[in-house]
Amino acid sequence: MKSIILASKSPRRKELLTQIGVPFLCCPAVGEEVISTSVPETAVKELALQKAREVRQQYPDSVIVSADTVVAFDGRILGKPADLEDAIRTLKLLQGNVHSVFTGVTIINGEDEITFAEETRVHVFPMTEEEIAAYAASGEPMDKAGSYGIQGRFAAYIERIEGDYNNVVGLPVGRLWQFLKKILDIPKEE
């Protein structure tokens, strides 16, 4: 079986692949991320493809898996916060509203490239100023798109989601697995 290379340093993506039993090696892409659009679904697909193509150069005989996740509100991409105040501003936008999380995934196997995007809609309960300030001060939002981690303390403010929970964490592993088992020719369980 071909080796799988995860073109990501995200600990959450590593955990999700491990959770579903996929053996892999990590080789994060290090190139500059360049997007040509402000359309969230298109942007994440572009970024995932860039990362996978970069890592394929080092591992041409492996299956490369890459991903990029963004949070979008009102059609605008909300990146990782620049500082505490930026995290607070973002959380004020999201509280009491619905936003989308898009993850773009690319799988490269030889010359074959598959790129797709998954969208999950997240409904956030209203939050008080004190709750927003306390969550932001926890440090948890600082390295996360949209200034929150659904798998952490912010779970207390999630009213519901429409779609794949794992997509919000950073990798739609169910959909990814459907492609990987075809590529790797994994026999069906009986």
C-alpha cells in the first residue's frame, strides 16, 4: 500500500486521521499561501491544492492529503485572530448568529488530483460581553480560524451544527475516507 503524507502540521488533523485508523506521515507545506478569491469555498480549495502540490514534489510516489479550513460570516473569510482584540471582535460577530466553516481537501495520487470543499453551518448561542472576554482571554482562540475551537471550551456556546462536526474541527474525515479507500483499493468489510 502506498504511504499517505499529510501536508499539515495541524494537531487536530493528525488526531482525526489517527481516529479513523489511517496510517500517515506528516510533512507540512511551508510555502506562502496565495489565494486569488474572497469566495470561501474557492479559497480553501486553492489553498489545499497549493499545499498538496508543494509536498508532492518531495513524495512523488505517495498519496498526498492536504486541507485548509476557513470560517466565513456574511460571505467574508474570518482568519486567525491577529491579537486579543481581534479575537473579541470576531467572537462578537459570531455570537447569536450562524456562520459557515469551509474545509478544502486535496488528495494527490500520482498525476490524479481530487479537490473538494465541505461546508458546515454553525449556530452560536448569544454570548455576554463577559463570556466573550473570558473565552478570548483563555488563549484558545488565538491559533484558530474564526477565533474559536469547537472541540474546546467554545463547545459551550454551540447551539447546533448543520453538517459534519469533524469538518469544523479541520478535516471532513468521512468524506476523505470515501476517496482514500478507492485510491488505496481497500476491500469492503464483510
